[in-house]
Amino acid sequence: MTSVPLVSVFSADDSSKVTAKHIPLPAVFQTPIRPDIVSFVHTNIAKNRRQAHAVNPQAGMQHSAESWGTGRAVARIPRVSGSGTHRSGQAAFGNQCRKGRMSLPIKVWRRWHRRVNIKQKRHAAATAVAATGIVPLVLARGHRISQVPQIPLVVEDKIESYEKTTDALNFLKRFGAFEDVQKVVSTKVVRAGISKQRGKKYRVRKGPLVVYFNENAKLLKAFRNVPGVEVVNVTRLNLLQLAPGGQLGRFVIWTQSAFAHLDKLFGTYRYTSIIKDGYQLLRPLITNPDLARIINSNQVQEKVQPAKTTKVLHEVQKKNPLKNSKAMDRLNPYAKKQRAAAVAAIKANTKGTKKIKKNKALKKASRAAYNKVAASLNDATKAAVQEEQDIKVKYFSVQKGAAQTE
Amino acid sequence: MSQSVLWEVVKGNNAFLVKRNGLTLSTDPFNNTGVQTYSSTGFITKNAIGVVPTQSKVNQINNVNLVARKSTKFQQVDRKTKNTQSVYASTLSVKHGIHTASRVIRKRFGTRRLGLQKAALRKLVKLNRANAVRRRNEIAATKAQKK
């Protein structure tokens, strides 16, 4: 890499002002992105905050229950001894029994914590820091950074002396980080499940992470009541904060001195770290991971055979040439001319004939004739109906009432 | 950051991913097809164009914003309007509506990435049609109200 990427440091009071124009990016941000390492380290490190819990060792076993053995027409499970209560003779001890102890009861000496190799932990942290400088990853994690002036966002050390939450809030607003805070506030939900009765009532998203350097910085108190915002010293960067849930790309706000300290903390590709004794940043497995660029490069394209043109034997969907004129033309190029000739012939035939003008008088006369016929038909049907009725009356006149019902 | 590498990180899980009814969809503003695939996911590329609907009033022609993905780390300030643009995207100016918008898209893509270009144009047309229907209804409603 010949050119070193540069970053600006912004003034705390004015987001358009830049106090230091071009600072080189610390080498950590060039670390290859290794989600596999981060995922592995995260799943293990996340277990380290667990508190031991266990089931009461005597639970379900505080009986002098004994099996009744065979021959009693009952199952061979141990049964509660004694008499005089419903409980006597009931099954006990088994995991399948009501009021029995659970199978494989949880013991306090379960292995709650996991140790991870130091090098793996450091590589994971370095990758997570690198990911905070990559805009698509921060977007993919779900942070609202559309108004943030720069990623990675570096601000002068003045914010370390903020004591009031109002200062902190105004600072976040100035730098477009408030949108992320608003997201946190609006998506606060009551947790599903029993945990809400055990002190974890709400599920709250993660907002920006503010990283400072000087130990006597007061900004912790200023920022801690802002929902979603976390504050951490750069010497104690935590993977669980840099990649929450194992997902890379937390939105981080660095102070200038914290940003400058990263080179000492993680080292560079020329020098190993001073603080993490002997730690060398991870080197990429592939120096140029841009697959598209490799494929399109001159070196590859020179050696590559020319692309095979796929021979299209037929259309995907068959078109009926008898209905689809274009399909017909493809098969028989003369068809187009034939069609044109046919149209011309029709036109020639009809050229001499005049249009028949409808004679009004003729129309009237024909209509009158029709009406006459219709009327006569009407009369005929009427007469027929009347005749039928007369016949009915004639022959069934005795039962006139009965005739009505027919 | 290479698109290939970013895809490997992002394809399993990202904020825009929506899995529903066996479909893998995306709410990525730079994705014009709606389905999450390697080539259509625009926010991991250096240059992509997102066709984004805006809330337009009845008489407003433009219902669509063209958002161009850019890979600079610094925010740019539009000199004329003094509006700060976002770090990862800049809105392309579209003066007169759908035909200028389609010209902007075609000019940006040139002869490259025909599939993506068609997808952007397709979305543009669909949004425009939907907006026409909406405007028609709004106008009818206001007319009815006046009566």
C-alpha cells in the first residue's frame, strides 16, 4: 500500500470544523475482517459473565422412597413410604415422576467460563476495531449513520471534559449520532419471557460507543444516562462492545488521543505492539480480496480463453406462427409480402362499391311490418291461452274450486 | 473494502435482511430488486444507485429520490444548498421527474451492469405508476371535498 488512508479530527463544538486535517489511519483499521475469529471468540467470551446457579441438590430426593418390586401390579419406580396421606405410594425420585428430581441436576461446578487464547482474543478485537471503520458494516449492523460526517468518527479531546448530559446530547446531535440514539429509544421493548420478572424488563438496542483515553475524563458521567450510548477507555476495549452479538461494525466515536493510542495498543505492520507484548497484527490470507478486479485484470484476461457464446437453439417459449405474425415471418420471409398483398387486394375490391345508405322510409315501413306481425302473434297466443282456459272450465266445471288449484 | 469480502460478512445477517415465507428479501435502499443477492445488494458496493420513494405532495412531480452510493469517508457539503450529504450516499439531482431520472440512471451506468440498470429503471417506472394513481386519487378526493 503506497498511500496511507487519512482521517480528519473534528472540533467538538462545530461538526463542520476540522481541527486536524489529515491524520493517518492506525494500522488496526487495515486488519483483515475475520468474522470467523470474532464469532468464535465472542461466543466464548460472552459466557464469562455468567453467574453460577444450580438446582437444590436435595430437590425431589427428600423421601425414603423404595421400589415395591415386582408382583404388585404396579410399575417398579420407587414409591413414597408410609401411609395416611395421598403422597404415600406415589412415585418418587425419577425425572419422569411428579415431584421427582430432574435428570442430571445442574451442579454449581458446571464449567461456566471459557478461556480463549490471548492471540485469538487480540485478533478478534483488532478485527472488530477495523470493522468500525467500514461504512457498509456499520450500516449492516443497523446503526443510523446517514448524518455522521465521517467514519471513523474522531473528535478532539474536549468531549472528555463534558460533565453534563446536555452537553453530551448536544454533541451527539451535532455529529449526527442522535439518530442512532433515537433508534434505541424508539425500539425499547418489554422483554418476552420470565426474565422480565428477574430484573431484565427491557430489551434495549446498542447505540454509539464513545472511546476515550485519559483516565480522569469525566465524560462517563455525561454520557451514561443517554440511552444506548456506552463509554469505554481505549485501553480496555471490549469485544462484547465492539461486536455486540458477534456482529461486526459498531458505530464508534473516538477521541483524538484514544485514536492516536491505537497504534501503540495494537502495533503496526512494521512494529509489534508495545502494550500487547509481542503482538503482531493479523496478516490477510489474500492481499487482494477483490475478486471482480482480479478476474477483470489484464493478467487474468490475457490467459483466459474467450467466453463461449451459448448457442440458442430455440426460443424459451414457442410462438405459434399462424397467430404470431413475427414468428411467421421468421419461418417464411415472404409471408409479410403475402399479407400486404392480401390487404391490397381487399382494398382494390371494395374501391367501387358504394356504402348502402339506410333509407329512413324503408326502415319505418319494415318496423311497422314487424310490429304488425308481432301484434298478430301476440293475439294468437292470447287466443290460445283463453281457449285452454275455456276447455278447462268446460270439462272440469264440476270441481271449479279444484280446477283453480291446478 | 471489496464487495466479495463484505458479502461474506453481511450475507448471513444484516439490518436490511428480511426472511419471510421462504424468501430472502432486503430493505436495503440501494437494492432495486428487493431480493437479497450478491449483485443486487448495493450498500456493499462502491457505486450503486438506489431508487427511493419520497413523500410527495399532490402537485410535486418528483416522487422519487435517486440515491447514489459513494465510497468516500468524508461527508460532502453541497455548495449551492449547503446541505450536508451522508457519508455513504449522495442524492442525485433529478429535475423534472421520470424521464430525467431515467436519463441520470442510464448515464451513470453507461453500458455496464445492464441487469442492475434495468432493475433501477424498472423500479423507477413502478414507483412512478403508483404515484400517478395516488395523485389521481388525491386530486379526486380534494375535488370531492370542495363540492
